[in-house]
Amino acid sequence: MPTNLASGAEYDTVGSKRWVWPGFAVPGIVWLLLLFLVPFYAIFAVAMGQVDPILQRVNPEWNPIYWAPEVFADAFADLFGGQLGVIALRTIAYVFIASLLCVIVGYPVAYFVSRKAGRWRWLWLLLILAPFWINYLMRMMSWVNLLSPDGQVNRWLATIAGWFSVAFTPPDWLAGSHLVVILGLVYGYIPFFILPLFASLDRIDNATLEASRDLGASPLNTFWRVTWPLSRNGVLGGLVIIMLPMFGDYYTPNLLSGSPRTTMYGNTIDQFINQTTSQGALGAALTIILMIFVAGLMAYYLITINRATRAGRE
Amino acid sequence: MTARKGSVLRNPWGKPRFLPLVTALYVLWSIIPVAIAVQFSFNAGRSRSVWQGFSTRWYVGDPAAAESVLYDPTLLSSLMQSLKLAILTMLVATPLGVALAVGLARWRGLLAKPSNFLMLFPLVTPEIVMGVALFLVFDNLYDFVPFGTVAQFLGHVTFSISFVVIIVRGRLFAIGRDYEEAAMDLGASQFEAMRRVLLPLLAPALLASFAMVFAISIDDFVISQFLIAGADSITIPVQLYSGARLAPPPSLNALATILMVVTIAAIAVAGLVFRALGKRRGESGSALESVAGFEM
């Protein structure tokens, strides 16, 4: 305890004046208030604005008392029974299938690198980390390159067809294939699934698994009744990390297809905000619907994790 | 099926053979497409699928033809824009984030909790939501902020601050307050203790933050694209996005390769500095740190 300083109301922790610590936080907090919270609010202000009767455009309404639900009514009408509904269902299907594939491919990879990789573990880890250091757009561009009409994939296929003297007409992979977009999503996001899962598998104590084996469980039984339950939170965490951005993705389908057949929810937001000047309000409304949906996912995740930690403590 | 189960039972801790196989296939699948893209950035010909020999023409070749990254004004401008944004963002977001981390770690007031919550929020907000939010606020409320570099810079700093706080906070908890209190017992003032004790102890986290912010800023696509003003404010990722489907020459691959090298350099610096200068403790298993590339 510094003797030259009185303890009491003027000081909170040892020797520091009360205003010092909030003082440090203030610039960052003000920045986040002005450039995160206010913009966040702006989405609502624009989405709830009144339609100008003469100009037929929506004026943002900053006072919640005057918020009007007209734009939302339009958005919901389109979502339940319009084209947007089809797009939303397609997005959910894409994200669901892509996430499932991420689990099927990612789990063995994370399991191997965390528990079975042995001496070369660092190298495996480096290799599964590599995609993190490569820009997402570059990784997508690489596939566009491979899958283009005269790209390598078609050349390889033609060569293989040549061996068996089969006639081969090169397909256009980038013209609206569901499969290509889904595989693109898997390719893009699977590293973000593997890493948190790796961390959670890595934390499992070997002694737990040995105990299970000593008590007579087969390896499969041990995996199913010990390893899997202990890694379930890692799987859930990884799924949240990849599903959040996937639901808002628009660049992957745009690059790998660009066809209306594969339009995702994010594409409509991108169109309303970036490519037209008059539909900002509708774009804002769609963004709010996306946020609510994503917040629901987050809440489910947090509740599950919370329940699991509490159960673990008891 | 029974045969394999039997063999596993005989040697319970042996490595199942299919796991390394799956992992190896996954690694090949994840790296080969990018490796091919890098390879063709060095192609001597114009093709991006037929190899015609090694050359650096798409990087530095021929000012007259203006097709290399160095001499094509569009590509060079996107490279400069990316570097400019990343450096500016790094210089502003890091001090803001470090101060915020120190403040939040020690402030016990009524508003400390909500502030902490506000800091965490950008981390869980989908990028498209933040892009829309920033676009709308600059379009409707802060009309004095021009789209383009200024808006992009403000956006990049906004999503970078929280990353800095997460990096620095782990280190702050590891350091604790003992050293500072010792300094103050020995007669240092509050600020002397901070400057001469805390700041040097925080140096690794600080340097790591600089490099990290540089990397995530230069890597960003969504925010940059939503806040773009015209050809001048196109960044490398935006250029890759808009050029990929237009049958581009290998110079686009060269641009992407340059981005990759710069990013890897920045992350390597961040990782090495963080490991060499300070033992990491604090938030174990934080997904964000893992995503940031520190889980090595």
C-alpha cells in the first residue's frame, strides 16, 4: 500500500485515481458508440422510415415514436410467399448441407491432428492453419480459375475421358450449380470449423480416455461415450462460427455461379444496398430479419453451452 | 467391418489408418487450388490454365504493355489502397484498443459492464450487418463523411478495435498489477508506473496487435466493398472479387499472391513476437485468438 496516498472515496483500486481507468476506456468507447452503436441503430431508423408520398422513397426516421412498419410489411410479404421466401429456404438448405459436410470432413481432421498426429503434429497444424492466412477471395478466385470452361478441372476430366475413349463435353461448372456453390461454402469456411474443434479436442485429458478403456469400453464405445460428448461444445462452437458468416454470404455464390438459381439471402441485401439507390430501406429490413435469425442461433448456442457447463460442474 | 474392429481392438492406441488419409486428402484439397493460382501468377503466357514457362512478367514486366501489377494502374492502385488502409487502421486502432483494454480491465464503475459488452458486440456481428450499418449511417446521418478511403478507414478501425482488446487483455491479466504497485510503492506516480512498468510489459501484445490489425484490415472484403466510392477506393480483395469472373490475365493471380505474402508476413511477425517476448496466458481456448492465428 503506498503510504503517501490516502485510501478512501477518491481512489478505487490501490493508488489509482477514480477517473483514470474509465479515462483510458473513453476514446475507444466513444468510437464504438459513434461508429458501431449508432450505425446499428441507423439500420432500424432506415428500415422503419416512412415512405415519402411524392418521391416514393423512404426517409429514415430517427425517433422511434414515429417508426412505421410499412417496409417491414413488404419484406415479410415477400418472405412468406414471395421470391424472398424461396431464397431464404435455399440459403438455409445451403448452409445446413455445407455445415453438415464441414462436420463430416472436419471432425476426423481435427481429431487426427489433435490426438493422433504424433511427432509431425506441428506440421499438420501448420497445414490446417494455412487457409487462415490466405484471403477468402483469393481462395474463391482459385476455384473460379480451376472450374472455368477451359480450366484445369475440365482439362483433367477430358484427359481421363480420353483414356477410356469416352466422348466428353466440358460442363460449365460456374453457371448456377447448387453443388458447386455448396462445395465452395465448405471450402471457404471449413478451416473456421476445424480450429475451435481442434482446441476442444486438444483439451481432453488422455487419462479420461484411458479410464474408459480400463473399465472395459471398446475404442468405438470410448469415442462415442467419452470423446464425442466432451467435444460436442467444440462442434457447436465451430458450427456457430461458420454459420454466422455463411448466412450473410453473398460473394461465394456470386463468384461461383452468379446465376439467379443460386441466389442466397445475402445477395438480396447486397443488391438492395450496393447495386440500387432507392431500395436501401428494404435492404435494411432484410438485414434486421437476418440479425434476428442469427441472434436466435447465438442464443441457442449460448443456452446449450451454459447448460453443459452447469451440468459439468454438478 | 468386424475385421477392422478386431484389428483396432488388438492395438487400441495405434493410429487408425483412415484418419491420416482423410487429413492428408483434406490438406491437399485445401491447398492445391491456391498453389495452382500462385503457380500461374508466374506463367510466361497469358493463360491461367496452360503452363508456358516461368516468368515474372505479371509482377514487374514491361511498363509499355501495362499488364503487370507494377504497371497496370488499376492493379497498382488497389495494392496501394489496401496498404494505405491497413497502415492507417493499424496506427489508429491499436492505441485505441490498447487503452480500451487497460481501461476495461481495471475500471470497476457502473458503466464498465455495458462498455465491455459494447466492445464484444462487433466480434459476433456478421460482417454484412456491419457493412449495411456503416453504409446507411454514412449515407443518411454522417453525410459529412465521404465514401471511399475515409469511410473505409473508419469502418476498418471499428472492427479492429475489439481484436486488439482481446489480444491485449489476455496479456494484462497475465501481468497482474503487482509490478505497477511495486513501482508506486517505490515512489513512482500513476503515469510513471504505467509508462515505465506496464508499457514495456505490454510491448509484445502491442506489437502483435499492430501486425494483427494490419493483417485483418488488408484481408477485409465486405466492409471495404460496402463503403467503396469509385475506382480509387478499390482494395485488393474487391479487385479479386470483381475481376475473377472476367477471364483476367495472370496479373490478377500475381496481385492475389502479393496479398498472400504480405498477410503471411504480418501474421508471422505477430505470432513470433507474441511467442518470443511473452508467455501467453489468460483466456484459454478463446476462439477469437485461435481464429486470429495464435493457436500454434
